[in-house]
Amino acid sequence: EYSMLKDRVYPSRYSQVEDLNSMGFDMHVKDNCLYVKKSNQLKGNTVTCKDLRGGMSLVMGALLIDDITKISNVYYIRKTKI
């Protein structure tokens, strides 16, 4: 069974779904909604950061995996001051 998320402010914000799926996550976008299903087959991969929020989703996803994940184009994450 899928959980559904809908971003009413920026409906095209789901830029990292393909990269997250390559790490074993089970998600897809339909009608500006993100559908996510639990996956037990997570694996490390090389992925590319496309923006700040998407990049952070890659970092959080990588933290769930007991394998190495390489994130390229981290400029979006590193330039942000906290």
C-alpha cells in the first residue's frame, strides 16, 4: 500500500524520485502527487543532487542504507548557510 504526499506550493518539486528509486526506494509521481511504498531492498548508489530540498532527500535516504551512497553536485547543499 502506498502513502501519498501532495505539494500544493511547488507541485513539480519531486526532482529526485528517479535517484531515490535507484537506491531501492519505491515511489512514483502521478497528478502532482508523490506515492511512496515501503521497501526492504535499499542499496547504495551514485546519485546527483539537483536542488537543495532534493539533495537533502538524497542525504536522508542515504542515511537509511547500510551501504555507500555517493552524491554528486553537492553544491546546492554546501552553499546553504545554517
